[in-house]
Amino acid sequence: MDGAVAAGAAVAGTAAGWLAAPATAAYRGPLAPRARLGIAALTGVVLAALAARLGARADLVAFAYLGVAGVLLAVIDAAVKRLPNALTLPSYLIGFALLAAAVPVTAHGAVRLAHALVGMTVLWAFYFVQHFLLPHAMGGGDVKLAGVLGLYLGWLGEAAWVTGVVAGFLYGGVYSVTWLLLGRAGRKDELPYGPFMLAGALTGVLFGGWFAR
């Protein structure tokens, strides 16, 4: 059953990625067919992984939305070092609404939703403090994205939240140090952090429970 759900999610994700890919053109310029295909394929893989992890649960719809929006945000940020408000800000309302819709048919749904709101608030505040102290190192777009990711990770619990946050910092740190050592970037160069935040969140969703055990 889970295999069928994952396969269906892969097909749906690929189609959603293909249809949503043109939205990135407003920020990174016209898309080549190969780039559009890459976005579609990546979206399909992400949604398949989420479906394999969550199964046929009511909250899968909410995480599928995050998967599609997350791929678009990662692609845009990697290309132009920007996380558009048009994608991050609506994700607060959409994510909350979809998770709230899953509450009645999810075990301890109300508790999960409360944890989601706490996770959102704490992670937003954590990134805001970094942005306030080091605005050149942490952009405002990262702060807005942090709240969205905290919402979803909080829904899954403390293990997923901690794993997602730590993994994001680890990925970003390894990438930055590698580029510095290779001479591809200087200490003052701005590097897109959104893709690492999103990759970390995906790690938290997929493996948070495993790390906790």
C-alpha cells in the first residue's frame, strides 16, 4: 500500500513540478526545457520520499504542498539568492490550514497542531535573532522560511524538529567551508541558505524518528 502511495505521489509530484516550474522564471529568467524537466523530476522524487515516509495519512496533503513549494524556493534561491515573499508568506496560512484539516482524523491531532505552532514560533525567533545580530549572514527571507519549516517539523515532533534544524546548519556549514577551501567564495560572499534549510527539513521529516531511536 505504501509503495502504491509513493508511486502515485511521484507521478503527481512530477506533474505538479512541471506545471509550477514556470513560476520560477519570474525570478531567474526563462527556463530551458532541461531545467523545467529537472524541477519536475526533483519534485517527483521529494513527494515520493514524503509519501513513503508518511503513508496514506491526512497530513500527506500538507507535506506535499511543502514539497512542491520547497523545490521552487530552493531553485530560486540557488539561482538568484532570494526567497520570494510570494511563496513563503502564503505558505504559513496554507500550511496551517492543511495541517488543521488533518487534525480530526489524526491521532493526537490537536496536540500536534499545538506543537506545530510552537515549532513555528521558536524557529522563526531563532532565525530572527541571527538575522538581527548578523544581517549580512542571515537574510530576512531565511527568517520567513524558518517559520514555515518550524510549523511542519513541529507537527512531527521534537525529534523531527531538532534533526531538521541541525541538519540544515550542517549542510550549509559543510558547503560554505568547502567553497572557502576551494577558493570559490570569500568570507564576505553571500551564499544562498534556503536550499540547505529545506534539505535539512526534509531530513528531519524522513529521518527524525530514526535519529531519536
